[in-house]
Amino acid sequence: MLGSEEVGSAYANPLKSPPSVSSRLAQWLQSASAEVWVKFLLALVGLGLAFATALFSTVSRDAGNVWATVILASSSLLIATIVGLVTVPYLARRVAVERLRESFDYDITRAGIIYVLVTIVIAIAALNTGNNLLYIVVAAMLAAILVSGIVSAWVLRWLELDVRLPEHVFAGRPVAGRIVLHNPRRYLPSFSIRVISTRKKRKKATKQWQWEATTFAFPFNRPKEQQWLRLPDRRLRRVLVVPPPPGIFQGMAYFPFLPPQSDASADLELRFDQRGRYREDSFGLATRFPFAFLTKTRHVSLPREVLVYPRIDPTDEVFEVLPLVRGEWESFVRGRGSDLYMIREYLPEDSARHVDWKATAKSGSLKVREFAREDERKLCIAFDNPEPGRISERAYEKAVDLTASLAWHFSTQEAQVSFVVPGRPRTRDLHEFLAWLAVIEPGTTGAESGKNAPSDDGLHEMNLGGSDDYNIVITARQRGSLPTALWNSSYFIFAADDSATKSAPR
């Protein structure tokens, strides 16, 4: 997660000649800034031509040449229109992006409000009395506000932020994250910097006015093929804005002083109460330096995403189910292998080469050795995702947490454990299975939360009877609806709406 960066050689090559002027020019022409300058120069040339054409139209009008005046004036308008449609929107978007990168928010503090009120009172007194000293005091107070805005902007500008998050995160368990702040400036330090979240806390969907891309077409009521004018356009509509997913960063990291060309880091304890996908698109660098009149926040675009796995805490349901599951599994894997499982009474179908003569001599009856079949110590944990509305949300979350806990427990056992959910291929990767459970919802496949792909028969789709694995199935179905062929090789755990999770052996 920490990433890496390439480090160049510390030794210079004396035989390597500096790049030529032509190569540097070609490299510059391929950069993004060259495109901006080319568009800007083309706009200047176009506007110059339009201005020159307008001047010639004026001259033609004074000379009495009507047709030349009409042609030149129309050409001037046409050139100006082309420049406006081709170059101006592109340059405006570039300016908007640059301003977004360095966007600042201003929040006046209580001290700033009091300071402004005092300044207004002194200004009124200066106007009423005409005292030059009061004018000087007002000018100094207004200058302090101006200096505060400029200095705070310089303190925040050019700072580089990096947020490092752990790879595997479980709900309900605290994890450590790290915020790294870098000051690339050579001489100017930064003071009193806070790293905060810029996410607005909204829990309900609201309607907002938003600009949407559309197409201006003429004639209006004709099909697309019969419209002879189609231009890109934008329209303002009131749309329903869904609240964003939960954010990652809810606290604050404080850096009192950051020297030039240095890094500072702060460790944070992150805790997520629910499973799911958490995302943060931007962070904020805030400061009240130097006079605490304003809280200035600079938005830093830094997308970060965390996939929070379900809880794997040892709950009462886990402790209740584990002994039953282990007992049924052990009785299923008894067979003939190299590991001794038990010594039992001789049966007519047993081979004589498995008779334990020492145990027979001691007990006085024939005893045989029974071994565990190594080739069948295979376990499959399956989550039979129910349809929406079959069980309550609380029971569903408990079923998902129980599935994750069982998967985590049996992955540490000496067995081949596989995992499966409807709509996904069987996997042996524990973290991949936990990632599916992190975003799964009732009636979905577990690939992406919110993409409904319900299955008519999830148990048939998972093909649990097509292998020699012993299956642990977490399901919300009724007992009578389960296939009878699976009862001999499966242990079913029934997710119910009550407080307990009901289970049944094979």
C-alpha cells in the first residue's frame, strides 16, 4: 500500500549530450500545455482576423460599397462565432479545472466576526469625527484582514497530501491509517495545518440544480437524421442527488509546523461499524494561520477507497455452531487413509489387513483401525443469498457475519477450503470471498452492490452436489425446500428473523 517510486542514478553520464533544441521543441509540442497555447494562439489569430474584417467593412461602408460591407461584416461575425465555439469552451474548461485544483473555502471564525465588528465601529467613528488617527487604525485593521487571506493561501498552496490505508479491513475492528504531508517549497514553511474530510454529511436524497450535457438540434421536432444543425449544449435541471457512500476519514490530523522540503506523517485509528465500500474523493487542508480570522480550506483531489469485510468476531452464534459443524464434518471424512482416525469393532465388510492385533488381544474381540481419508478433507462454505424481503435486514447482516466468521475459522484448519456464492465461480481465496461478502446485498451476485442479478435456484447454480466437498450452507430457505441429495454431504445453517440462528445437521 505504501507504493514505490523510481530513483534515478546518482552519477551523471559525461558522454551523454544535452537534448537538442528540436527534440525539446518536439517534446514540448506533445505536452498538454502546448495544446493550450496552440488553442490560445489560434483564438488570437481568429479574433484578429475578425477585427480586421470588421475594420474593412467599415471602410467599405464609408466608400458606399454595400455588397462588400455585407460580405465583410458577415465574415467577421462568422469568424468570431467559430472562435467562440471552438476555442473559448476548451480554454474555459481548462481554467475551471485549474481553479478546482486550487479551490479554497472560507469560513469566518468567531474571532473574525468580532474583529470585523470592531473595525466597522472604528470606521464609523472615523467618519463622524474626521480623526486621521482613526483612519490609520482602520486602514491597519483592514490590511491585517488582507494579509491574513494572502498568507493563509500561501501556507496551503503547493502542499502535497498522501493518505495510506490498509489493504484488509474488517468491520468493528480498528485499523491504522497514515496521512503524509509533503512541503516541496524551498524556503517557505507551513504552519498550523489540519487535514480534514470535505464530505458533507447527507443521509437523505435531495433535489439540486445541476448542469447536464445535451444537444441543440434544429429543426426541433424532426428525427436525428433529418436535423441539419446539431450543436453541443448544456441545460439546467433539478435532479435527485443520492447521498454518497460513507466516507473513510471522519477525524482530523494536525500538523503544527512543516519545514520546507520535508515530510510529516500522522497515524490515525480508523474504525468502520458496517461492511461495505467506503470512498473519499477529496480531502481538505485547512488553516487559521496567522490571525485566526478565517478558516481557509484547500480541496485536494485524492480518491481513496476501502472495502470493509464483514465482522469475524467470535459471537455466541459462532460458538454454538462450531462444535456441531466440526462433529458432522469429522464423521463425514472418516475413511481409509494414512492418518489414524479411531479403533472400532470389526465388521464383516472390513479387510483383515486393518485388524489391530494388539487391541484385539487386550480386549478379547476383533478390533480394526479406521483412518481419515486425506483426499476427502475438503470443505466448501456456501452463502445462499436470499431474495429481497425474505428475512429482515438485521438477520441478513448476522448471516453474512456468520459466514465470514466460519470462513475465517476454517481457513486456518488443515483442509482444502473453498468458498462460493450464487453468480460467482468457486474460489479458494479467502480475501476474494470476503470481498464478495463485503458488498453483497439480498438478491445480488456479490460482484457489485446494487446490481441485481437474482437467481431462480441459487443452490443449483452453486453446484454443491457436483464435488466431494463437505458443504456448510448458510441459507434462509425453509427446511422442506432443500434438495434431499445435499443432506448427506452438507450442514445447513438457517438464517432466521429471531435472535438465534437455527441450524440442522445432515
